[in-house]
Amino acid sequence: MPDSGTFRILVAVETDATRYYGADASRPALLGATDAEQMLAHLAADLQALLPGISDCSLVAAGALFDQTQILRPGYPAFAALELAAKQSGADSSRPGLVSIAARDGAMPVSDLQPLDDIPLGLLQLLPVVIQGPSKLMETLTEAMEYRFLEEGQLSAHSAAWLQSAFDVSIQHARLMTLTDLSTLLRMQLDHFGFLSLWELLDAALSDPDKALTVTSAGGHPWEWKEGAAHTVFETFDYWAGEGGGARLPGSRLALAAGYADWTREFRQYLTTLAAHSVDVRLYLPGDDSPLAGSYFRECSETAADSHACAVTEHQFDDLGAIAITLVQDGLVENFYPVRPQGLNEVHALLRDRIPGGHAVAFPGTILYDETTRRLKPDADCEPGPP
């Protein structure tokens, strides 16, 4: 039996993302057995029209569309699942054929081929396809696809219309794409918005997970890729303003608040994007080698609270929502920082247990801090709570 090779490609479908949100929201449909077979037949016809040699190869695909954050993950689990499914089906990778994987009872038979319903979908939806064939032929086809898809990879109008109807999406554009094309597109998008270092971390996780990498964000924050995870330091406001990235900023009213809000916004963008791509992130405190555990961090503050201080002060800034929550209890001041998506809910639950009803909660709409000590402080415009 001749040696065989594989190559991973995508059908990139530009959709109307507004259909995924709102009162009448709907996500792309999953295809049953008959539609999944027809889908692959349409794709095979378009590929053969562009590259006739593909008729001597096998094509493997599932009847589902995925967001790019589910495709671009360490180990490329969607593609790995396609290859495993083809192997388990008994398909001969050295012989031409079509292997379609369909939904059963409204779900895909393999978890890695099930589109995640907790991902906010973007306009670009992706259909992964694995091409298998004789090694020498695959070498020739791989080179051709890397060069020709960009200029000639548009799907036929017939195939695009069929995909639109089958997946129940609105398609503006549909084209063939390699993983290199998709990675380049994401790199350009992140670079455009000032997140090139974020792309470098993601690329390390995808392409070279064993190589150590150190990058610095546009805001000056260091990140490392090592040991299969992205590592960085989390700075509380008190540390950031006194010793960290904001130490050289003036302490005048709002100067530090705006600066820490910018730091938090960038920090959260990194966390959110890496988490969406299933990249492990490990957070540390400055000078501490032990990673933070849990979804929030509790800081014992040196700030002194007077008798009129609010029991709870939620520090916010513009579109960021809660950045930190200051708790005053028995004369002690603690600051709580949500560092994971579920962190704010867990902090709120903790405060409900620790603070009896009747105490005032302040929402100053900004980050309150003492300009001299450069530390967070509670809102002082509250009456004392009940005894």
C-alpha cells in the first residue's frame, strides 16, 4: 500500500452575524446524513474543478459550521476528530472517496465536532475538511492549494446557494481557505487593533507549543509562553499605581483611574481571546511563583476606613463594568478583583454571605482611590449600616 498524506483545509463562509443574536436568534443548522453527503459532494465538485488531481483523494468533513475560535485551538481538535472518525469508519486513505459525518438526533456524534453554543459567533463561519491521498500527490496538491486558494478559491454560486439553504444562514461570500490563510487573517485582525503580541502567544500555542516565548503587550505588560500555557502577572490597582505599570503616572483625580482602566481593558482582552481559543492562562502576583487559584483575588488593603464608609463599593469605569469591589467590615478594608469570567458572580455571592441586609452599596461609576497613598478606597458618602 503506498504511503498516504493528509492536508487540512476550510470552507470559509461569510455570514450575517446579526442573525445569531436578539429575540429571533438562530445558529447555523447541523446537517443530517443525506445533507452531509450532498454537502461533501458539492465541495468535491468545486475542488475537482480547481484541482483535478483531488479526484484521486478522499475528502472528510462534518455537517457543521464552526467559529474560528473553535477551529484555531491547540492540537486542532476539530480536524483531529475528522481524521479519527475517517479512520474508525474503515475508509482507505489511499483510495478516493467521500466520508461525511452527520448529526444524529440534533447533535454531532463526536464532542469535538459539536459547535459550542457558548461561543459568541462572528460573521466568519468555517467548515473544516480533511483531504487524504497518496503522499506524492498530496505534496503537489498541498503546494497548489497554498498558492491558488487565495486567488481562485471562491466556491461556485451553486455550492454557496446550497450551503446557505442547508445551514440556514445568510451567505455573503464563501471560499476555500488553508489553515495558513486563516491564521494570516487572524494575525492581520489582531495586529490592526494593536494586539500583535496576543497573536504571537496564540501562534505559539498552535504551532510551536514546546518553544518558550516572551512578548510585551502594546500597553507594556509582559507575557510568557512556556510549559504549555500563557503566563503573566496580575496587578491590583494598589500595586499597579504604587509599584507597577502606573507608578510613574500622576496621582491626580482620574489620571490613575483612566490608566488602570486601560490596563484592565487590555488584560481582559488577552484573557478573553486566549480562553476562547482554549489556551491555558496562568496568573501570578508580582514576585510570587505560585499561580493564582480561583476566579477572583482578595487583597487585604492598608487603607483606613472611617465610620461613614460604604460597606461595599463597586469600582467601575466606562464599558468595563466592575473592575474591583471594596469591602469594609469591622474596620478592615478588602479589595476583590474578578480575574475570570465567573469571578464577579462569585464575589457577589461571597459578599451577600458576609454583609447583612441594610448596608449601603456604592456605585460611584469610576475607580475611587486616595491620591496620596495611591490605593483604592471605599466611597465615604454612606451612612453607617445597622448595628
